Amino acid sequence: MRHGEAPAPERPTQPLTRPHIVAAGLRLLEREGAAGLSMRKLAGELGKAPAAVYRHVSDKRELMSLLFDEVSRRIVLPEVGDDPRTAVLEAAQSAHRVMEEHGWIAAGMLDGALLGATSMRLSEFILDALVRDGMSDAQAARLDLAIWQYLVGHLVAVRAAPYPPVPGGDGAEDYPTVRRVAPLVASMSDHERFTAGLVVLLEGAFAEPRAGHGDTAAHGDAATGEAPSAGPSAGPYVSSSVTPSGADAVE
């Protein structure tokens, strides 16, 4: 600056917003994983003091929920139309693809860290499709719960112990059927294995006789929580008020 000249005005600092935080958090998370994500590292990624970040996000748990909500918007929910079974299959497949691409999601769901305002979207889609197809609330709740448990369980199992175990060495001859079948499964991708199991799950559930919405054999006693009377199609009792815990983690 020359003598007598006015100082150049400072460039305004861009205000920090939640979208900025989410974008930076995703960059950090994908680069370093959940173990490498912290509020202090996030502040460094943003070039801000930690206190500035805490004004928008209370802690890492809330941050993880926001990050999952952002990623889960990529889950595609098809039109139900006249084929709810296919619609539920495609929605669950889309959820699996998204969650498979982001390995931190399954671990976050297991420890309950992924809770957000948009997390009910997938379960709402599944439950609504099933009820509109004629399932009772209890039947729909059981299937939604089973889908979530299978989805999360599959993602965790693939990372912990890839399937299938192929017997070898001493004693391998004791498992001839496993030795014959294992290569068939080994030739499939993880997503193909997920879909194969999901199809079996849906085929069984959609083959159940439909129960009317007022049928206590399907719902049980909502006031006492007692199980319904035993019957060929009752299956394990799930109260119609139950919301699967896994559903708290997905939009």
C-alpha cells in the first residue's frame, strides 16, 4: 500500500452453515473413516475454530446423523404401482447399494449413532407399500423389521467374515455339500448375494395369507401387549406400534 492510500477492504468471510459442515464432514469421513472423524478435525477441514462448528452441531453423534441423512437421499424409492413386492425389492436394493458404498454407515447404525429427521423415509415407503397391498400393520411391521435386520446384518457380515467359508485341508471331505455349493455363492457379487436372500425373504412374506386390519390374530392386544393366538400365518408376534430400530437410520 502506497503512502496516503486507504487500506484495502478485507474480504468478507463466508458464514459457516450446516451445508458447509456436512460437505466437509463427508470429505473427512470418506477420507479417514469414522474413527478419524472428530469435531476438531472437522473444524480444521473448514478452516474454522471448533467453537464455530459447535454453534451448528452439538457433537459427533449429531454430525454422523446429518452425514447419513445427506447420503441416504441417494436411496431411490420407485413408484409402487400394482407391484408392491418389486417396489420394496428395488427400494431395499437401492439402500444396500448406497450403504455398501459408504462402509461407515452399517457401523453407525449398530451403535445407534445414525438418527435424523429424514431417517424414516425408507421404512415409511416399505410399510405403506405393504399395507396398501393388504398386509395388516403387524404383518407389515414384521417384514419391515426383517428387511432392516437382514440389510444391516448383511453389510456387517460381509466386512467381518466374507461368505462363504470353503472347507479345505484335513477334514474337508466331511463337508461335501458345502464344498459343492460354496463356489456357486463365491461367484456372486455381494450385492447379488444380498438380492438373492432378500428375494427369499419377500417371497415367504408375500405368500402369507392377508389378515384384515382389525384382525386381532394379526395384531394381538395393543393395550396389554399380549401375543396373538397361535395360527398357521401368525408367525412371531410384533406389536403394530413397533418401529424397527434400523429404520431410525435411513432416509
